[in-house]
Amino acid sequence: MHTYKLTIAYDGTHYSGWQIQPNAPSIQQHLQETLCTLLREEKVVVTGSGRTDAGVHAIAQIAHFKSEKRLDLNRLQFALNGMLPHDIRIKQAEMAALHFHAQYSAIGKEYHYFLHLDRVMDPFRRLYCWHVHSKIDSDLLKEAAARFVGTHDFTSFANEAHTGTAAHDPVRTLYRLDIKPVEGGLRMEFEGNGFLYKMVRNIVGTLEEVASHKRPLEDIEAIFAAKDRRKAGKAAPPQGLFLARVDYPGDHLMKLSGSEPQGVL
């Protein structure tokens, strides 16, 4: 048995998200169906590092699957990109250690969220950012963002906070939340050891309210203390969010010697 790691980029506009849904197309569904066809296997299970919601994009989502076949990695990448929809691309295919798990082996993630602040929306960016109509105080936004950095109980910023991983451990560490200027707006960079369901979008929605003077800066501490999703701001829309990176320990890849066979599809 072999474990394969895929690095995937996708435009989430036309998908129900990463996870397979009964009545809507998903990234996971397309990958699994394509691999089944390519490998001529009845069932291939593709596991991602985490689910992204409908409309959310990925620069470098990570997934793994297992196969008895020893696959040529270059051919695998080329074949998958030839068969998948054009808004899903395999950026890299690697052989991972047998124990590697895209979700459970991850030790950190980075997300980017884009705000468009110009009065007129750029039509070419409308699917990839949140057009904020309120006037944003950039200095206040940075001051508010700094209050999220560190180790906190993020229950108030998680949907479904009483189910899944959030129910037994809602504490996460945010290493940094940087605000960087981009043409027409701002990019918010979140780097942490893990994220709860919709945590980034809920933080962005709260920050937008503070930075546009809809709620005071001091509310942030009260929201954390309340451990109640209803106390935080509305979730920012999905199209501004990108999964930018997933981190793993350094020993997660299989070390291949140059003399090993390339394998077949």
C-alpha cells in the first residue's frame, strides 16, 4: 500500500465546498471520481486537510489517498490535470509516508482573506474578495487584529461550536494576523496551529464591524469571554477566503532514491 499527497489549487465559486454533498458538486467528489477512472479502481477515498465552504478558494489545499499501485508522480499530476475541471488544478503530487494523514498530520495552516475597499468594485475581483462599503479605519483594524493573536478559546468565533473538535477543544493559537495593503484594498493573513469551523470568516466579520466603528474595540475581550457565537459579528462572505498553506512535520514525505522505478498509472 502506498500513500500519495496532493497539493491542490481551486476556484471554489461553482462548488459546494471541499466535502462531498448529496445534491451539489464538490472538490472532493471530482477528485475521487477522476482518480477512480484514472486508476481503474472501484473506490478511491481522497481525504483533505479540512473542509472549505461553498465559494471558498484554495491556493494549496492538501489531500491524500492510498493505492496498492506504485504510481509515476509526474504522469499522475499530468493525467489528473487533463481530466479535472479547469478550476481545479493539481500543483504537486508526492509520495508520502504510509502513516501520513492530510488532516490529522497537519500542525498548522495559513488563510488569506481579501477586502476590496475602493468605492467601485473591480469586476475581475468580485468572486475573490469582499467589497466592503463602510469606511475602514486601517489603524483601528490593525489594533483590533492584534487582540486575536495568541492562545484563546475561540468558541465565540466558531459555528457549530458544540459539535466536532470545537466541542472538546475550542482553544487555538493564532501566531499572527497581519494586515497588508493590496491594490484596491487589504489582505488579512491568518497563521495558526488550527482553525475552528468558519473561525476566520467570523473573525473577519467582527473586525470589519470594529474597524468601521459599528462596535467598540473593547467588545473583543467581551466576545471572547462570552463563549457565545451570537456575540460576535456576522460571518464575512466566503469568496474573500483562501486556504493558502498547510504545514506538516518534516518527515511526512517518503524519501525516494533515484534508482527506484517510476511506477505506472
